[in-house]
Amino acid sequence: MKTSKIDGPNGAVAVHESRGRGEAIVLLHSNSASSRGFARQIDGPLGEKFRIIGVDLPGHGQSDDAKDGAYALRSHAQAVHAVVDKLALSDACFVGWSLGGHVVLEMAPDLPKARGFMVFGTPPLGFPPRMDDAFLPNPAMALTFAPNFDRDQAATYVASFFRRGFPNIPEFFIEDALRTDGRARAQLPASLAPGRAYDEIVVAGSLKAPLAVLHGAEERLVNGAYFRSIPMPTLWRGTVQGVPGAGHSPQWETPQTFNALLEGFMRDTR
């Protein structure tokens, strides 16, 4: 994984690139995580075949905290757009995990050349957001927008990313949660409003490019039934793709299955 920094509108953005020189895939991570959560894609066989670029969102991973202390979905999208412009990635496939998926949907209307979009752990939200329908009742949800974490809370939050009983959760997931600028969590709810973000249900319903939606069969945060209420006319293979044995993080929990789905999406969108 080769790491560099690109100047964004609100601070430097860390970019992690695989060794592959094939078609481009941009990966965006979840809330309170980093591109390290995509190591099994960037540093694996998939990263040898494709040009995979993981972007650390502002206030996360190795990216700078926002210079003005302000975070919103739109500002995350603007930071990623700086990377897209600098590295000529406008025709890439854009893949988002959880918060990263919401950033992908925020960017989608402004990426007319994109090959396609893939989201997982990401229920498209409208105005006002139907949070009780989109998400499952889980005590960890109370930490999603918490301005501060102690180590125990970070461990509780991170555990919710994985299926119940998942063994050997890497320590770096907790490190990434503790490193995240708490303002990046606390300010998210206010950014889900007309004029501050796109209505994601409208976006999903009006896409011209293919949209792949993945959902872990043992997901503990997102309500899979919610997707049935969202019109998605360009939905890949005509249905949400269930991922057996995975919770909120199939890219880590079941990397072979996840990578096969991503490679299949790349093949189908040529």
C-alpha cells in the first residue's frame, strides 16, 4: 500500500493506493474507521489486478482534521472530489462502506462518468431520515454520533461492525475509532438536511449508472428489510446482494466473497 497526501479544501487527505495498474476503484471507509479496513482489498490479489485507491476521510486515519473544525457529508464529498480530480478518477468505480457509502451517494450526482457505485452497510436516507426504519436497535448506535469515546466505548462500537462472535478483531479498528476527530461524528446528523446534502433516496432512484448494494446476512446495525422500500432502478443483478457469514464489514469478515462480488461488478460494468 503506497500512501500519499493530497490537498483538499479543508486539509490534506491521505490516499492509499494498491500496486495494480488496472481499472480504478475508489474505496471510502465507515464512520470512525480508515482505509486500513480495506487492507484485504488494497494489499490482496484484488489490489494486484485493479488500481485500488482508499481515501481517508477528513478527521479519520492519516488525513488531517478539518481546518475549520466543520464536518458534513458534503465536505467529505468535496475532499474526495479533490482526490478524484488530482488522480483523474472520474470514470472509476466508487465503493462505500457505511458512512463511506453515504459519501458515495452524495458524490454520485456529480460523477456522470463513473463506471458504477457500490455501497454496503449504507441504507439510503431521505428527508427527514427514517433512522428507526433504516437501522436496527443496537446499543452501539448511541455511539455513532458521540463527540468523545473512551477505549471501552470504542471497543463496543467497533464490535458492532462484525457478526456476533467474530474472532480476532484487529486492534487497529479500535485505534482508528479513538483517532477519529469526535466532531466528525457529532456533526453528521445536522448535515442530513435539505440544502446541506442530497436526498439519497432521490439519488438512488435517479442514477443512470449501475448501483450495487451489498448486505451482510448477520448485520447488526442496518435493517435489511428497509432496502425494499427504496426505488433503485439500476440495482445490480436486480436485487440486494446478501453476504453470508458477514455483519457490517463484509470486506474484512468474508473477503473472498466480497472481493468476488466487487470483481463481478467490475466485469459487469465494462
